[in-house]
Amino acid sequence: MALCEFELIQRYFTSFQQGSAVVTGIGDDCAELSLSPGHTLCTSIDTMVEGVHFPKKVDVSGLGWRVLAAAVSDLGACGAKPLGFCLALTLPEANEAWLADFARGLADASNAFGIPLVGGDTTKGPLCLSVQVFGETPAGKALLRSAANSGDDIWVTGTLGDARAALDCLEKNSVSVHEQHFLTQYYRAEPPLKFAAELIGIARAAIDISDGLAADLGHILHASKLGAEVDLSRLPVSGALAQSYPREQVHHYALTGGDDYQLCFTADSNARSALRKLAAQFDIRLTPIGGITGGRELVLQCDGKAVDLDVYKNKGYQHFQ
Ligand code: ADP
Ligand code: MG
């Protein structure tokens, strides 16, 4: 017999880990979360639509992980510590095999990122997932896009472009011996949340790289009314990416590929040694890729030669384009 809405919630979404901030979790009209003294609430919501944000033939437990990874990535971008999340799930049918896989991936991510599921909504319709996350930062200290200064270093965590290469694998545009590596990066993205929370007081502006470095760094530049110089030869890429594509395409993917959920932030050059120490402590690959300038443009160079950004026509994913 088909599951009803309440059985579905009970069976798949009530046994997640809970957290110390959760006063009231799933089962009442609202979830109740407590904030640490002197902290403000940070919240963000992300939606994934079948056929737009993920292909129809998707790894379902990977989808469960990724929808939460994408949402907590925004908490990291503000330096927020996670408190809880809500899931709005629209499903064409209550397929139990699908639900079990999805809930497993989601629970794995919930444990890995230390963020409990505290509520949600379940409806019937075309497959669509929304995750709203809640976190906290010390009042007035959240890392914002508008806080860059001229002369700041620009840093990037992890590697860029692997999730873009995964799309080639999923769409079978190309075959690479590194397919498994790319798919793991795509389905099991790990935004550096703990590291990001420690950047408060050290970094200035920050953003997570969801739409591609050029587009997301562009948001920092726009909000801070500044420019930047970035050296393409310094962009951090995996050995797998470097071995799978010609160099110009590697740069293209690292610069414009979305879905990596790494962090791009700016900091005073005095912060270099503190940042390197922090990165070592959290086992984070951290790469300086350039600097903030007084201009209003993103200026690219590679091996000392100027590169026109227009060469990389797709500057990041945009809806309604
Ligand atoms: P209401 O009608 O008051 O909005 P619901 O009947 O939709 O409440 O949900 C009952 C409880 O189950 C609520 O606590 C809600 O947050 C939770 N819930 C509903 N759907 C989900 C879901 N997909 N994941 C987690 N919690 C859910
Ligand atoms: Mg209600």
C-alpha cells in the first residue's frame, strides 16, 4: 500500500541526529532553535529542480548529500556555525527505494556537517528539493561579500573544476579514466564549514563558489566596488582535471564551472601565516590566486600574459538567461 505523507516523514526523516541547539525538532508546527548569547541567526535556502540542477538519471543518495552540501555551503560563506535545516520535498510518488537512498545520503551529510534536520514539508508534484539552513555568527561579525579591501590577497579552498568535469561524465560528453574521482567530487562535495567559521576576524570578504569562480568572485567585486587580478596558472586544480583536458579547458572549468562549493575569500596580507596555520589545522588545501585592486574589473593573466575574460564566455550559470 502506498505510504501516506505522515508515515513517509516518520519512516525516513525522524531518525536524524539532533543537535544541542534544537529545543523542538520535527513533529510540531515550528522547530525551535536556541542561539548562543551575542549571536545572530544566519539563514539561506537552496532549491534543486530535476532536469535543471541534476539530471534525471541521478545517484539518489548522492543527490541527498549534495542538496544539503549546497545549502550549508552558504553558511560557510558567512562563517556561520550550523544549527539546523528544514527540507521541503516535492515528489511525484512515494517510491520507497528512492526515499531510502535519498534519506541515507541526506543523513550522511547531516552527520558530516553536524547539522540536524529539524522540520520540513512534503508534497506531491514534479521532483523538487528545497533545503533551508540555519546557523549563527557572533553579532556583527558575519563574513560578507562587501568587505574586501584594495590590496587584499584572494584565497581559494580545495580544487576547482571537478564538478564541471563530472557533468561531462554524466552527459557522456567525454570519457575519462578519472570519472569516479569527478563523480565523487560532484556527489560528495565538502564545503569547508569548520575552517570557514574560524575565518571570522581573519578574513574580510567571502563567498562560496557555487556558480563558478569568475561569477562568484565577481559578486565580491561588485559588492565591494573593487577589482581583482587573478593568475590562471595559480588556480588550484586536481591532478585528475589536469590530466583529462587541454590546459585552456582546465582553466575554463576552474574559472567558470559551478557546483564545487569551495570558498573564495579575501584577507589582508598580514594574515598569511595565520591562514596557512588554520588551513593545516583543518587539513584544507588553501591557495592564493591573486589580489584585490582599486579598479572595477576582474583582470586575468596566465604565465605573465594578459588573458581576456571574454574568452571564457560562460561566466557562470544563470537562470532566465
Ligand atoms: P504543518 O501542517 O503544521 O505545516 P506538516 O504536517 O506539514 O505540518 O508536518 C508535520 C511535521 O513534520 C512538522 O514538524 C514538519 O516540520 C515535519 N516535516 C514535514 N515534512 C518533512 C520533511 N520532508 N522532512 C522533515 N520534516 C518534515
Ligand atoms: Mg502547522
